[in-house]
Amino acid sequence: MNHNFSKLEASFVERSFNNPSQIVFETTEKCNLACHYCTFRELYSHHDKRGLNGLKHMDLGFAKTFISYYIEQWKRKNYPYKDVYISFYGGEPLMNMRLVKCIVDIVNQHKHQIYVNPIYTMTTNGTLIHKYIDFLIENNFKVLISLDGDHKGNSLRVYGGSNQESFSIVYKNIKNIQQTYPIFYKNNISFNSVLHNKNGLSNILHFFEKHLDKKPMFSTVSPSSLNDSYRAIYDSIKIDFDNAIKELSDEESNKIWDDYMYNNPYVTELISYIFNKSGNVFKDLNMLLLGNSLKHGSYLSGTCLPFTKKVFLSARGLISPCERVSHNNSMGNILEGKVQVDYKEIADKYNEYYRKLSPQCLKCDNNKSCLNCVFQDDSFSSKGKCGSFSSNGNLNVLLKKILLSHPDIYRKIISETVFN
């Protein structure tokens, strides 16, 4: 291994696993929608034909075993008191509300015995939220709803089987929450919009501002693990964020950079670049206190150190550091009523990745601001080569352009993000 990078130790993996900031339950693989750009559909090589039939709800036994494991960790008070996000994901998580209620009930029963502050979150398509809104409000859920804009803009989000539009019911449910529970709506409901050929930034901005009084986060159709047979469809759907901004009016463009600053994926990338290039910003207490012993974690690819951000339990009982990591790269499971994780095996796996990456990272211009995850890098998985390697000797062209065009962005990042 290159001497510039230290080895990841099993003890660090164990500490991270036992003290996550977020625990994510894939409550079900099933979904009542069949969105055209869904990463679990034919557009992607790892698709598994998610729908109503043949897929699994998470077993209640898996969920109880997993949350009970963490409750015991939290009772021991081995780590500083902090917020821990307990999140529900799918599929469509509201299709398995029995499991959601079970987990929340278990945590609430032990709330005064555990040394963390649990915060419940959920990502949903919004089609079923009207059935369970009272429960979500009672438990102060933070709810992220996926909605791509108005009727036309949301037209790629359709019901499975019937191919019927989902906008009408979702919009009705949202407006009902906004009107009936305005405080919850204001404080607890947020939105994510996927940019594609049916909406456009201008339409999204207008729709959310006029009708929902919200500022959505933006994302683009994922380019990772594309199925070559469907690449033409991907090309017809995708919209590049940079080109989408160019099509905006001056007023709308200013909104993206000012009012929507932290919802803008380019600003997120810029923040990462500035922070990591400074050499004096630490992602967490581990990075500050352990310093050089975690040197590779600072700038060896954008792959998170295992379990430092979250722990994910799939509907099939597989444990991963993130919902974006495929089942093939799972790092543990629920077996015979126990949480099974081999910390040494995980450390060895990461160290092998580091061994392959380090010669590339040392020569890469982005080695201190990389956002590329090896678990989502087709080039690395097939050839052992980083798909984001850059050696042109220049600051990332896009980020440089942003700083030149919007110099106030740098000031806002430093003053609002670092010092507030």
C-alpha cells in the first residue's frame, strides 16, 4: 500500500457501526409507482423489476433485532449524546406502515433510557400519506416527498401496471396537509425534484413557488450503472443541470444561486471542494482527533468511511453503509436473530480498494474534493480505474466558473456554513 495512506482498522469500523448518525430501514422493496427513471427499473443494470408483485416487505423480526441492537448501544452511554436519525425508505415505505409503527413504538418505549435524541424521517412518493398523516405528525416526522413539478413535469412518475399519472393524488394530499396542518407542513415537509425532459428548472421554480410555497432540492437522473440496452432512453430523459441553468431567465438564474443556494447540487460540490482544499475543516470529531491515522478518509475518493454517515438495513436483512450500495457489496446481515458484522473483513475490503486507488488519487487534481463513490463507479468495479480521475492541472472548470460568475457564493459559504 502506498505509504501516504494509513490502513483502516477494524476497531474504527466497529466504533462507527455502533455509533451511527443515521439508521435507515428499507421497509419494503415494493412500490405502487413505476417511475421511468427509477434506479430499480430497466434503465439500470442492477434493476430488480420493483413493483407490487414478487418483492419483499422487511421481516418484522429483522427490524426488531436491528433496532434492539442499537437501543442496547445507546443505553450504555459509550458515546457523546447526539441526534440520531431513524429513517424509513423503500420502495414506498408507507406500503409497510406496520413495520414503521413497530420501530417507532419500540424506540419511544425506551426514549428515556437511551443516550440519543431520535429523529424520525421518511422519503415517500406521497400517494399514501393521507392515510397516516396523524401518526407522522404525532411523532414529528421529517418527510421528504418526491415530486417533479406540475402535472406535465411529474408525468414520468406513474402507477405501476396501469401507467396512470400520480400527480393528482399526490398534489391533493400535499394541499390537504398544507391547509389542515400548516405548522407541520412548514416545518416538516420538504421536496425533491428530479430534473428531466418533461419539466425543466423554470417550470419547477414556478410551480413550487406559486402553489406550494416551498423550495425543492434538485437532482438529475442518475448516470451510474446504466443498462446499455436502455442508454438511448436515458439520453432522451436526462437533462444536464448546467444546460438547464443556461435556459433560465436572469431573474430565475439568480434565484437558483441565491434563494436556492443550498438546494443547488453545484453549490454542494463547491462547499465540499472549498472545505477539503482548506486543510482545516474536519467532517466529524474522529477526523479532528485522529488526524493522520484517518488520512485516507479525507481525500481518498469520495467513498465514505464505513458507517460514519449511516447504517442501512435492506428489506432482505442485508447491512450496508448506504442505500446506494448494491446487495452484492453488503457488509453484514441479520441471521438467526442476531446482527452479524465482520469488522475486520470490512476493513480489509476497504484497504484493498485503497490499495488500488491510492496511486490514482495521489495524481488526481480532485483528491481532496472527490465526490466519487467506488461502490457506484462502473469503471472502478469493472477495470479498477476511477471514473472521475482528473490530471489537467487546473481547478475543476465548472467550480472555477461558478466562483467567477458568482463571487458572493464563496462569502456566503464561509460566513453561513463555517461560522454559523
